[in-house]
Amino acid sequence: MKKYINRGMEGVFFACASISVVVIVMIAYFVFREGMPIFFEHGVWNMISGRTWNPTREIYGLLPLIYGTFHVTFVALIIGVPLGLATAVFLAEIANDRVARIIRPAIELLAGIPSVVYGLFGMVVINEFMRVIQRDYLGNILPDDYKWGYSILSGGIILAIMILPTIINISEDAIRAVPYKYKEGALGLGATHFQTIFGVILPAARSGIVSAVILGMGRAIGETMALIMVVGNMPIIPDSFLYSIFSPVSTLTATIALEMGYADPTHRSALFAVGMVLFVIIALLNVAGILLNKRAVK
Amino acid sequence: MFKKKSMFLVSVLLMMAVAITGCGGGSPAPVQNGSGEEGLSGVIAIAGSTSVHPLTEELTMAFMEQNRDVRIDVSGGGSGAGIESAASGAADIGMSSRALRDNETAGVQVVTIANDGIAMIVHPDNPIEGLELTMEQVYDIYTGVITNWSQVGGDDISMTVVSREEGSGTRGAFEEIVLGKDSPTERMTIQNSTGAVMAAVAADVNAIGYTSTGSLNDTIKVVPVNGAMPTVENINNASYPIFRPFIYILPEGEVGPIAEALVDFILSEEGQAIVAREKFIPIN
């Protein structure tokens, strides 16, 4: 009797675990089913390399959206990763309990703030700040197209704040998981605390840090609402690479969220195609994460 | 306020009544025709443009006050969705804030219930004294020829051009009237609702945008176009050029008695008075 109950419970747990697999397969199936027709009609390469996104005139170039997504994410990582790593090192290696007791809940809170609130903050504070920088301080240098306030940099700053908790938590765990012997050995050989951190602990924790960066990147690519409110939603590729962080852009996620409500059937299919691109990017990112992790562990 | 509260009460009671009759009989209450005395009863659904939604809400409330056994569900979704749901029968009436495209007219008939001006708006502190635009200048701004306030008589300051998202009824109507068949510039920031456009313009002294006249408030300043402000008179005598129809889409042929009575009510003097009260433009 006991055996059957055990078996039964195993089955229940297996069913629960399977649901996530079933859901991911179903999402992929429906997104691809809705999005494929337009890819066939306009050509996969034509769409991915097309530089104009203008659905009401049936021009479906995805390149500006892909560009915007990656550039904003890149800026977010440039700002967020060093900041997050430094915080993780501080919490794991330097901070005493009293300080950590203040910082840790603050990070938890940061993770719990809804993205639309980040968006409001970005719209009111960061974009206003960017306008002052772009118009008053860099007014003579920047061309008119780069003075909007809405910018890749504002998006990057907001995203950097949003991915901080992910990066801090995962890399702190990784740092704490480094065997104490390593640290003892380094200190015993006469290394300073900072030499130990940079020479021994961080390299030993690199697989966890890589996961932290990849998960943070995934979150940044998928973020929608906060970006809609700060990046300007302009599907363009900036002319000047030098000034590009001051240019407004649009992202894959923002375009879907903005345009779905009013889309006619072809436009809708094009938005599902955008969803397909996102899906593939996230899948590739996860695969890269797994591979990198494996290599790092060896 | 009191009126709104009582309306709410009435609609709740109606909902309960519908639920009860639904449970008891198993079939919807029969719609009475012709007797005149008893009036109408039943439920219809209206869906579509978010621009037409608030006006429809006001109109149906007044209608339901007179026809207490009628319940009308109004929901948004966008002009495209409104047209589609009217054609497919998912809604009894679809709302659209733009004229129908050629591929959308099959199997439906349209009724214009009001007109809506589209106002050009700027930040209240816009430094240009007595700023006025011509249609050509509006065209140039939204095709990217004008990108700096100095080109319309201001200082050398870049212009932040605000627009709506692709597919929006307001944007569709605006582009049809101002740009014709020409493509808009890519250099405009996209906001996905009337409120977001006004917030974006109110937040940036360099900004210019467009929005429905029904939702104007004093966080922004309206700019005259071709020398005319978007007032009822100016739109009726066509001296203000940018306006669009608010449209109800009904299935072709037989229309249900409630939908028909509602349209008659809206086109009546009483209905059009509500249109005017809500700051939209009555049709003649």
C-alpha cells in the first residue's frame, strides 16, 4: 500500500514538473505558428536585415529593434556588472553584519519594485537629467537628433539598476562558495586582502559570476514596461556610433507591447515574428550560459 | 456625482436582474418590439477604439437611464479590434476612430456619431510668442523636414516630435489628413496612449505632439493650425483642417432593436448634446 502511495506521489510531482516543459513547448508552438507566415512571405533574411520598421506600410525590418535591444542591454551590463560585482564582493568579504543588514533588504526591495515604477522614475528623473546633459552641457557638440532625453543611456541606466539584484545575489553566492582553504592559502602566502579577492576568489567564482551576468542579460533583454517609458520607442539605428548612447531607440519587447492593441492581422503576425526573434535570442543566451558554465567548471 | 452613483446602482441591479432571469428561464428575456410602451430589454456589447470609448460610455449611460431593462457592455481594444469584432459578430457594435480601409468594409455598415478634432499641442512654456503653424509646417515636422524650432520662428533648439504607435486610430487619421500617402519621419518618439502623449509633451519644453480635442487640459498648450483653433465652429466650417470621424460599425442588413435604438438616440438632438458636452464635435 505504502509503495503505491509513494508511486502515486512521484507521479503527481512528475506531472507538476512536466507542466513547465509543456508550457514552453506550447508558447514556442503558438508564437512560431503565428509568426512564421510573415517570415516566409517577406524572407527571413530580408526581415532581419531590414532597416525600416513601418508596419502600416507593410515594411517589416527588424534590424533597428534588434539593434536597440542589444545596445541598451550592453550599456546596462557595462554599468550593472561592475557595480553588482563590487557589491557582491563587499557583502561577502568586507561588510560587517550591521552594514549587511541594511544593504541586503535594500537589494531585496530593489528586486521587488514593479518595472513600471522604474519606468516612472526613469521618465521623470533620468530623462530629465539626460535632457540637461544633452542640451546644456553637450548642446554644442551633439546634433539635434541626440537631444531628446529619451536615450539608450537612460534605458541602460534603468536596466542596470533592475538587473543589480540578480547579479549581486548570484555572484555573492558564488563568492561564498569558494572554499575557505583558497583564501587561507593566499593570505598565508602573504597576499593582501585585495590581492586575494582579485587573484584567487573572483577567478575561482567565475562560473557563478558568468551565470549571474547571463541571467542579468536575459532579464535586460526581456524587460518591457520600464523601457517603453524611457527609450523613446523610435525604431531607428543612430547615424553616429560616437553619439549613439544619446539616441532614442526602440526594442523588440517595447514594439510588441506598444503595437499589439491596434494591429491589423498582418501587423499582428509581424509582431509575433518579433516575438520569435526574442524567443530565439533568449534560447541562444541560455545555451551559451550552459556551455560557458561547463567550461568554467572544468 | 450623484448621477454617476445612481447609474452604477442601476447597472448593478440590471446585472442582477439579468443574472436571475438567466438562471430561471434558461433563455434570454424576449425583446419586445413595436409595443412602444414597455421599451427594450436585453444586453448588447460594444467594443473598439479607446478614443471613442469614453464618449460611448457617456452616451450609453444616458441611453440606459431611459431604457432601464437594457444593459450595454462597452470595452476597448482599439479601432482594428472594433472593426473586426463587429464584422465577426463578437460585438454588436464596433467603434472606430478612423475611416475604414478598403479591406475592412465587407459585411458592415458604418454610422458617424461625432467628429473629433486633432489638436497640435506644445509645452505651456513654449517660448515662441503667438506660435502658429500652417498645414505645410505640420507636414514638414512629421516628415522630418523641420527638426528645429528655429525653422518655425523660434530659437535654435531641437524639436522633440511626439507621435502615437503604428496602428493607432489617432495616428492613422492624423497621417491620412496631414501626410496623405507620404511616409512619416522615423525621428519621433512613440507614446501608446492619448494620456502618454500629453504627459510626454508636458514633460519637455521642446516637445510637439497631437491629441484628440476631447481630452485636452491645461498641462499643455494648443497651437492654432492655418490660423484656426480646433473649436466646434472652426471644424464645422472646415477652417480647422485636422479632424476625424468617430464611427460605429454595425453588421450589414438586419440590426438588433437595441443597437438601432441606441444609434437613433445618439443621432438625436439629445445624444448630440452629450457629444458637445464631452467636448467632441456634433455632426450637424
